[in-house]
Amino acid sequence: MMSKKIVLITGGAKGIGLAAAKKLSSKEMKVIINTHTPLEEKEAKELEKQGIISNGFEGDVSNENDAKRIVENIINMYGHIDVLINNAGITKDKLIFRMSLDEFEDVLKVNLIGTFNMTKLVIKCMQKQRSGNIINISSISGLHGNIGQGNYSASKAGIVGLTKTTAKEGAIRGIRCNAIAPGMIDTDMVHKMSEQRQNEFINQIPLGRFGKPEEIADTISYLIENNYITGQVITVDGGLTI
Ligand SMILES: NC(=O)c1ccc[n+]([C@@H]2O[C@H](COP(=O)([O-])OP(=O)(O)OC[C@H]3O[C@@H](n4cnc5c(N)ncnc54)[C@H](O)[C@@H]3O)[C@@H](O)[C@H]2O)c1
């Protein structure tokens, strides 16, 4: 019998990461979520009942030592990592002329450097296995830009370049890497925007609603299953960027 696929999802406590964790554990994969800060004991136990492990994998993906500890813990406990989903992300929206260097750097650190840190460490394990699959969560903001998101769109565009390079470097060793560019998805990240701005977006979306985190989780699941897709960016945005 083949052993279960080991999946690591960064920033998996809520939103898209949590929806992906639930979807993949229902597909008989062993799902480990990294959370920025430890979950409440009750919450961690509840997730464990659903086959989602969080204890021991807390940390900041932009911190190299945290990233090392998370990956080492997985290898010590399970021996391999089959799928990495670089999902952790933040926004600090402001128009560029009002944005401080700190605000620019903070977003680059978590979104882009966090993705680099985790990819670098996990790809070493995947190279030894001669197989693996990395899925990076980018954004339509990284493909098309978005007012107020100079830092965020730069970080998400960087993820696209990193994805394509990872795909080119990894292919010879059986490693695939793709990105998903979600549009407006119904999570805390979008709820942070004013109601007026949310409604403005809904009016521009041809399908007339925000996406559900589960719809991004479905795309992640598809990218894991299809062995012939690599180096691609899949937009999932209800038609917003048509
Ligand atoms: N919601 C959207 O409309 C949307 C659109 C495009 C892309 N995305 C991307 O999807 C991903 C998930 O976002 P979401 O919508 O679920 O938002 P969310 O705010 O619900 O989730 C983000 C997660 O990242 C974690 N995180 C933040 N900083 C971290 C760090 N330094 N180390 C580890 N974890 C950290 C948070 O704790 C949280 O669990 C992000 O990369 C985001 O940029 C979201």
C-alpha cells in the first residue's frame, strides 16, 4: 500500500489555507498546517479529529530559523514532504506615495521571502525523493496591479517569477510548481476592506459574487492530481480580469 501524501500548508489557520487543509485531508492526504501563532488547544484538537495536524509547526515563514524548524520537524516525524502550499500572506494597503518603506518591506517579507524560504528548504527534500509538488498562492493583483497594493502586487508578481523558475529547476527531478491567482475570495483579507469597496468589486465581477475559499481549495486539489501541469498560473476570479 502506498503511504499517504504529506502536505504542508503555510498560514493554514483560516481562510483559503484552512479550506485547502479540509479538502486535502478528506482526500486521504496527511495535512500539516503551519500557523503564525499557536492555535488554542481546543481548536487544534478539533482539527486533529479531521486529520489536520498543527502542533509543532507554528512560526513565521519570513523567518529563516522558523522555516527551518518547521521543515525539520516534518522530516523527523514523517520522513518526507510531498506537497508544499505557500499560502501565508498579508496585505498593508496604501497608495504608493503614502506607503512607508517598512510597509513595503513587511509585505514583501511574508509573501515573497516567506515563499522563497519554504520553497528552498522543501525542494531540498523533494530533490532527494525525486518527486514533489509546490503550489504558490499569488493573486490577480500580481498579474494586473491594483490601486493601493504596490507592495502586495509586487510580492505576488514576484511569486509568479519564482513559480516559473522553480518549475524549470525542478522538472528534471520530478518536481512540479504552479501558482494560483485568486480574484476576490470571501476571507478576512477581503473583509478588511470597507463595505463600499467590497460592493464596488462585486459590481465588477461578471459572476456577481466573491469566490469561496473552497473554490481555491478545489483548484489546489486539481493541481495536485494533474501530473502534467507545471510552471502555470491559474486565475480563479469569477471573470473579474476578463
Ligand atoms: N482573499 C482573497 O481575496 C485573496 C485573493 C488573492 C490572493 N489571496 C492570497 O491567499 C492567501 C490566503 O489568504 P486568505 O484570503 O485566506 O487570508 P487570511 O488572512 O484569512 O489568511 C492568511 C493566513 O496567513 C497567515 N500568516 C500571515 N503572516 C504569516 C507569517 N508571517 N507566517 C505564517 N503565516 C502567516 C495568517 O495567520 C492567516 O492564517 C494569501 O497569500 C493571500 O494573499 C487571497
